[in-house]
Amino acid sequence: MKEVHHIESISALNKLLNQEKPTHPLVSVVDLSKVERCGENNVKTTLGFYTIMLKNNYCGRLKYGREYYDFEEGTLVCIAPNQVAYIDNEGGEQTEVEGWGLFFHPDLIRGTSLGSKMKAYSFFSYEVNEALHVSEKEKQTLNDCITKIETELSQNIDHHSRNLIVSNIELLLNYSLRYYDRQFITRKTKNQNILMKFENVLTDYFQSDKLKNNGLPTVKYCAEQLFLSSNYLSDLLKKETGKNAQDHIHHYLIEEAKNSLLNSKATVSEIAFNLGFEYPQYFSKLFKSKTGTTPAEYRNLS
């Protein structure tokens, strides 16, 4: 098993990329065209900070999650801290590197309004094949945000520095969120196909022995069947249907429960067990939260 190399500090990253020491210890903007190398080939690496990179062909193929990713022009990739990634420099000639990388440590945003809502930017946990493809106009907007961050980093650090840098990072992330929403819309046909496949995954699961043996399907399980990340699947479903993946699983469960309550003589406990619940009270609590009545009340009222 290969050892995973961890890079905790921004300074250590700049050193790895043969860049000058960062002017701020918690954030760095790197011009990818000036990166001569990006570490040893095929060495798994985790970074202790957030990574945002825009543009193409960064030192071969980047891999994180379950797939390789070849950078394309106008593509934005966001990676959360401690995700395993590595560079594969084999299998092709290197092309001219362009673009930028923004790296910022969680300590930079800790205690700020941005720090409290980082979970809203769920694209940091998307798979590589779910990266954001931006237009020239969108790219320029993101570049403007980076320019403002670079300008601030070039100034002497004072008590305004952190707020201004964080504000511009938040602005960049908010634009990225907008562009992801646009991408969900432009991929509507593809998304509808994923929705149908998701429904098939649930149907197959509920009609098999997996429900009784393994309990309710998790969002992670469903996403893996569709070769997607959990966050991307939930965000896609939310945009298409107004409900996230967990809501869909619960909806399917409740519909199955209703059918069992009305079409069988099984007890509530037996139905709960057949639906993958170890404890009937958990099933009853979920059923009431979704329908407003207990399973027994639903059976008696129908």
C-alpha cells in the first residue's frame, strides 16, 4: 500500500511547486504557467487546505475520488481539505500549462461568516467528472476575483487584510455556485436520465433482499451505483425535483410502507423489519414525521 504524503501548510505547498514563500501564511495564489513541477509521479497526496484550480493540463492527469481527470480549458475544479489526490505524469506529452490555483487554509476562514457556511458549497466534494465548465465571460469574472485577492496579498498585511481576502474568496465561491446552477440547467436532458436511473436503483434495492439484510439504502450507495458523488446527486435532484437524495429515499420508503399497511396483515413491527429497520419505533417516528400519522393510525383511517 502506497504511503500518503500530507501537505499541511501553504508554505510547504509553495515549496513543492517551486514557488516563492507565500506573503500570507494561510492563502496563496499560484500562476500555473510558472509551475515547473508538481511533485513526484503517482505519489498519493492530501492537502490540509481548500484547493480551487482553473484551466488546463496541470502536470499530467490529476486523480482524486475514484477517477482521473484531464484538465480542459475553462474548467474549474474544487477540492476540500484531506481528499486524496495524485498526479500521473505518464502516458502522454505535457502541454503548455495555463491558469491559476487558489489555496487557502481552513484557519483563514475560521470564525468568519464564510467559515460558517462552507458546507453550502457542496461542490468541494464533487467527483472529478462533475467539475464546472465555465464560459469565457464566466472565466473572466472568476479571474477578476483572483486578481483582487492577488492585489490584497501584495499589500502589507494589516487588520483589514483577512476580511478583504476572505470576502473575495467568498465572492468567487458565490459566482461558482451560480455557474454550477447554470450547468445543472444546461444539462437538463442528461440530468433527467440520471433521475430515471436513480429511481431504478431504488426500485431494484427495495425489491431485493438488500433492504432486509442491509437496511435502508444510503445516499452514498445510490450515488456509487450512478458513478456520482453523494453531494452532486443530492444537488442535482434538488434542482430537478425540489427534494434531495435522502428525501427521495424516504419518500420511496413511505410509499412502500403505505402499501404494506393497506395490503397485508403484517404487524407494524413486522413491516418495519421488512423495510430494514432494526427498531420499530424508529420506523414509526419517521412515518409520522412524513405523513402526520402513526403507521397504526394510517392503517385504521384508510
